[in-house]
Amino acid sequence: MWSDLDAIGEKLGYPIYLFQGGYCAKSMVCENQTAIAVVRKLPRSGKLQVFMASEDFPLAQFDVLAVPFSSDDREDEWDLEKATLQVVNGRKIEDFRLAKVFLLQGQGAYIAKYVKAYPYLAANEVACFLRNPQVRDKVVKDWLLWHAKHQQTLFLEGKTYLVYNAAKIVSFLKLDLVEWFVKTFLNDIYGTDVFAETEQALLKRCLDFGRVDLINLYLTELEPLNGFYGLYGGDVFEMVQAVAEDNPKVASWYANEYLPRTTVDA
């Protein structure tokens, strides 16, 4: 059987997935069945490296011998497989390391399923989720809107989940979603004790990419709330000045758009 599996693995490309009944596929879900084991490769030792997906199906069914995984540089790949299979089986990822690896590197469809079932991510998990390029914008929007709708269901240190994580969210939010986020949630965040921190995170992200248009949008949305076309905290003011020294685009915006407007309105 080892030689047969090796031939299949060479043809399909490792890893390959084993299903109940002994057949193989390249996907972990095939014909409405979930894989019960993941075959990594057939090493020269003749021992098949297999990662089990379910304790319900022992390796003896396949007449193969599992060998322990020992390569540190592939640890994340193993964690990703283990975590993804837990999600496919409808389970919450309790191991913090597995959760972070899954949210950062997992496939978008599985992550969409997971955050819908378990929307309360830890702060570091939020960062991984938002940085994953495979996660569609709609999934992020739906996740945030869910928290806005159910904001009374969970408080963290006296704040709603959305407010509590606002700075972390905007620090890693895709730039394509910044405009939507500002227009949708600025009213919820303004006036809270995390507002200045959130503003700094938002502006730093925009300044890092020279997106003064997004800063203008933010200030335009902010003006009706505070009656002043300006930035909230002194630290933010200094941050803009520092970036303007090295970025001609930001410097031009600062001198020709921001300062004149704040001087007139002040």
C-alpha cells in the first residue's frame, strides 16, 4: 500500500488526503466526506508520515505507520492542517497557537465559516484574521456588522467588543475597507476612552501608505461630531508632522489642505 500511496502522492503532489474506504484526493473534503488523515510524504525510511485528522479512524485501517513530525520549519503547516480539520468538523479551535496560524494562513472559505460560528476572536487573533489575504472583504464586513448588531452581548473591560478592539482592527484593516469602516463605525467609537488610540492607529496606517485622501475622508466624517476639522490628540499631530518631513505628498497635504482648514475653523 505504501508504494501505491507514494505513486499517488507523486502524481497529485503532496500532501494528499485519505478518506474512509481508503481512497485519496488532493482536497480535504471530497464527495461530501471529510479527510481522516493527511499524508505528508513517503520518506526513504519506508515509514509513511501521516497526520491524523480524527481519533475515530485509527491509522491501522491503512496499514501504515505514523512517525512523529520533527521539522521546526514546517510546524505551522502541520498546525494549519490540524486547525482546518477541526473547523471542517465544526469544532472551536481551543489551542491559541493553532487558532492564530489558521486565521493567518487558512483558506478564506474555512475562515468565513469559523468566524461566523465563533465571532469573538482574541485581540491577536483579530490581527491574524485581518491580515490574511485570502479573507474576502465581505467576510470582514459581515463579521464587524455582526458585532455592531450584537454589541450588548459581550463587554470587555466595560467596552463593547467592537470598541475594545477598534485600534487593533484599524491597524490591520485592508486599505480598501478603511473608508467603509470610518463611515460605518466612527459614531460608535467617537467619544470613548479608546478613541484617541484608534485615531492614531488609523492615521498611522494611512500615512504609511501616503493615503491622505483617506485622512481627508476621516476628518470630513469627524467634523460634525467634534465641530473642528482637526485631529483629536497632540501625539497624532506630531506624528503627521514627522511623516510630512520625509513624504512630499503628505507634506503638501499638511501645508496646503490641513493647516489652512484648521486655522480658519479654529
